[in-house]
Amino acid sequence: MNTLLQNHLKSQIPGLSDGELDRFVRMWTISKTIKRNELLYKAGTSENNIYFIEEGAVKICHESDEEEIIVEFGYKNSCVFNLPSFITDSPSEFYIQAIKATRLVGISKSNFLKMLVESPSLSAHWQNNLEKQLLNFAQREIDLLSKSPANRLRRLYDRKPEIFQHIPNKHIALYLGMKPETLSRLRKR
């Protein structure tokens, strides 16, 4: 049994019974290890798995006019997946790439949906997480509209201070829409 995943799920979904937790953990049967810069999946493919990151870090990106746009990160003890593709079963406009060597364990959409039906606690947690994602997307949009790099950085510190422990500065700078030198200068203040 995956103790790291089990501990994470137990801390995130306290309403799960021991039996539900055991069943849920056993459904995470997809195991992947990806090297630095390797893709978990590429844009244009449909992705129907949710992954828990046991070790490492990834970035979720979109390519526009041959420019990489980082839209989100995943790192140790967090889950990562492509929400639009997961919900619609359509090809993704995003790709997920390892920033560091990354070890993941995943659950298929069918197993996940099966557990949602069986567990009211998990279902409530999923609903809550979807709401948080919507709020996160709105906050991210505000960040991107802000003209001030210092304001974008401050807002990220306020929302996700742990990101600075897991993600290299050059990726955070791209995420914030600034040059790495600007981020470095602002962080020294």
C-alpha cells in the first residue's frame, strides 16, 4: 500500500472511513516515472487520469505562437491532471512536463468516478476542490492582468508560498510573465 498517498488522502479528506480510504488507495494503480524534461503527456491527446506526485515536480503548459506558457505546477504531495480534458474527454490543449525527475501514481477516471459514487466524503471533497480550482483560475487571471511584476509576485506568495520550495525560479518567472532576472531582483527586496 502507498503510505505517502494514503497519508495525503487521509489529511485532505478526513471524512473518509478506513474502508473507503483503503479501497480508494488500491485504485491508484498507474505508476509512472518521468525524467527531467520528459512529458507526462503531450498536447493534442486526451488524458483521463489523475496523478499524485510522490517525488519531483511538473509544469502544466500551453504553447502559443511557439512560446511556452506555464499555467500551473504540481509538486511532491500534490495531485495533477488536466481538468478540461478529464471532464470533457477531449484532446488537451496542454501538456505536462517534468521539471525534475518525477515519480507519480495515478487513478483512472473510471475508478475515480466509481469512488465518487460510493463515497459522499470524497464527492464533497471533489466538489470543494473544483470550486477552489475555479477561484484559483480567477485569481490567476487577475495576476496576469496586473501590470506590476511586484504585485504578481506578492499575490503568488500570498496564495501559494510553498511553490518557492519546489519550483526553480526560472519556471516561476515564466509563470508570472516576467524575466528570471526581474524575479531574482524582486525576491531580494
